[in-house]
Amino acid sequence: MITKKYKVLGIGNAIVDVLADVEDNFLKERNLQKGAMKIINESEVKKLHSCIKTVKEMSGGSVANTIAAMSSLGDRVAFIGKVGNDNLGKSFEKDLKGMGVSYCTLNADDGMPTACCIVLTTPDAQRTMNTYLGISGFLKPDDIDEVSISQSEILYLEGYLFDSRGAKEAFEKAINIAIKTGGKVALSLSDSFCVERHRSEFLSTVKKYIDVLFANEEEILSLFGAKSIEDAISGCIKLRNICVITRSEKGSVIVSGGKVNKVAAKKNNNVIDTTGAGDLYAAGFLHGIVRGMNLETCGKMGSTIASEVLSQFGARLEMHVIELINKKGF
């Protein structure tokens, strides 16, 4: 068996997260839907940024969060994304490299700025995301590092990028390379509204190429056009891959080989911020997969990490979480 350089290589939006605390009225006054992700333009970013007090600023993006967490857990990982040749782009790259992630994309030099996301957290710990995609959504086939993908055990993709034709073509290229070189392919559905826009394409991709699918309850319902979680699980059973459904405080459901495994959520009475909880669950689950653990253990690891990250701002693992995982004997 050939040993590959990377356990997981992720491809996704390269975004700098700007985290801030706000009251519910702040969202209502600006017609922002709590818990949703809204695409905004550059001028809206500047206007919103001027109205908040930033708690933390860091590299982000769903897949980037997962990859950074896996690196913290000791896995050799890599990331491909699109950033501008600006201060935010340089900061994003420096941040990931500082965490031990191999960064496999050169900064673009066409004048478009690096993406950013203003994450507004209300007192109930719900996060409302306002995203300016900048250059991140302009990923194209030429940005795909064929050598790095061929050297990766798992290719992990982000559903958000299905909104871009060039990015979808880049995905197709990456998937073909991964399959041709014996790699597995994992996909996060990312957002229920994104799934609604591209349901048929998502279903086709999942059925043909995806080995591990990650989705929250709303996303999996949208994928199958289902009215209940039971109906959605039935849809997953018909697939040949591993389907992982996260359900917040209800835990998670892992469907594989016609079997349904339910994993309880780990309670946390000190919830500060839900940013990145799903991304960190995926990190724990994939960490277990690449280390040959059974699916139930993978789910428990994901739940443990996701729960712990709720007690901190942002989606970067703090040392006590890594120590906790080691103590649990995962």
C-alpha cells in the first residue's frame, strides 16, 4: 500500500472571518435573518464593519476550518483556495501555514480582494454570517495542484463553491485526479439554500463520486426534498457512501451500508459561539477515518470536538480540546 503525503486535502472558500457580538435588535434593524448566511458586496462589508466591535479576526471558510483543526490534531493536511494579493490574503496564508497546513495555491494578482465574512453572534450563540466572496469564488481548474491531490488520501470539498461555474469545473478536475490516484472524496453540503439552488447537481455528484457526505438536518432535507429526518435517512440508506448528518443538540446520525448509527451530542452548558461547530465535527470525524477508527468512534470524536469549540470564540481548536481528545483515548 502506497503511503500518501497528506491525510486530507481540502478545497474551499478562503475567507477571513471577522467575529463580533451583537444583540437581536441589531439583526432586525438591518433585516438580517438570524442563523443564515447572506452574500453581500464590498460596500456592504465596509458599512457593516463600521457598526460592530470586532472580537476576533482569523482565517476562515468551512473547509479551511476543518483542515486547520485536523492539523491541530496532528494530521498532515493541505488546502487549496483563492485569495487576493493583498494584506488579508497574506494574513490568511500565513495563518494556515502557522498551523502546519500546506498551502497549495499562489495568491492571485488581478486586483480582486480576498474574501471576508462578518460573523455576528447573538446572546443565544446563534451566528449570522455576512459574506463577501471577493476572489474566493473565482477558483478555476488552473488553480488545482494535481501533485498535491494525487498525494492525498482524502479530497474534501465545500458545497458553497457550487455557485461558481469555474469552481465546479475545478472540483470536477480535482475529483477525477483523486479517483484516478486511489483517493477518496468527501463533501460538505455547506448550506441548505445552496443545496436548493443546485439540488440535481449535488445529487448527481453525491451518487457518482462522494465517499463521505456531511450535512446538517436542513441540508439533508433539502437534498432529498424530504419533509422529515426519517425520510432523509431513508434517502441516505439508498446511497452507497457514508452519510453523516449533524443535528445540533440532537446529536448526529451516521448512515453506511444500510445501517443507521445514532451518536448522542456531548452536552455543553457554556455555549459562547456556534461558529464552526459543524466544521469541527467534520474534522473530528475525518481524523477518525484516516486513523482507521470505526464510524461510531468517528462520530463521538466529532461530537466531542464540536461541543468543546462552542465554549470559545471562533473555529480554531485551543490546546485543551486537543488534550481532551488524547485523554478520551480516541
